[in-house]
Amino acid sequence: MKKNIRNTLWTLAILSIVAITSYFLAGTDSWRVTSPPVPSVDYWQMFAGISLERTYIEEARAHYRTPVFTQELIAYTGKEVTLTGYYLPYSKIDSIIIVSRFPNSSCFFCGQAGVESVAMVVLEKTGRNLFQTDQLLSVRGKLALNSTDINKLAFILEDAEVESLLD
């Protein structure tokens, strides 16, 4: 009885190995898990280098944690940069969108990431209704840094345009 079970298990193991080997040798890539392209890390990594300091904002009559930008980031102010990230809807203004380093489920607005992981994008042309939440976009615009206006994000791409839609 034990010998029959052992033989059956060996037969199943050999058949499994043959099936898996045949599958891989057939040249199919359907077994591979595909993930979206990794968002641009150069600028996102630079953004991550900011620190936050507690600042009293008179307009709000409250203390906020405001960004302190690195010299490297300050040098990019007004220069064109390209960010790749996930689209997040922002406002009723069609020309303003948010690009996030992370998808909606782990973005800044959900409390899963920091202010350094999102950028406000002010498009030259309207485009809010053209995108779906979590759609991967590559956007290019002039970098502006914000540490004073609590109604805007710390990183802003002005005069921006969507360079590509990625899937």
C-alpha cells in the first residue's frame, strides 16, 4: 500500500516537471507577471529629499508642516522636468491634475505616503476628463516649488503637457 502511494507521488512529480518544462520550452511568456512601468525615480527621489518644518500659517490660523527644499531641487525651479506617475483627479478645474508616485490606494491623500510623492500639474490644455484614476502618465512641465500656499501641493509642474499615456 505504501509502495503504491509512493509510486503514485513520484509519477505525479515527474508529470508535473514534464508539464512545467514543456510550458517554458514552448516559448510562451504568458506565465510572466507584468507590472506597469516604474514611475520616473530621478525626480521622485529628489522630491523625497525634502524635510518638513512646523510653520504657523496666518491665513489658516494654524501650524502646518511645510516643506524645506534642498539646494538641488531649488536649482531645478523654472526648468522643464518630466515625471511619470499615476493620475489622480484633483479638482473641478479641468486643467489641473495630480500625478502621484504611487497608485490611489497608497497615495498621499489616503495617508499612505508623504507630500513628496505627489505633484500638482497645471496643463496648458484641459485634460482632466481624458484620464482614469491610476492611469500611468508621463508629464512634462516647468517645476515650481511651493512652501507657502496651503491650497497647493509642494511640487507643481506649470505649463505642462502629457507626453505619453502608459499602460
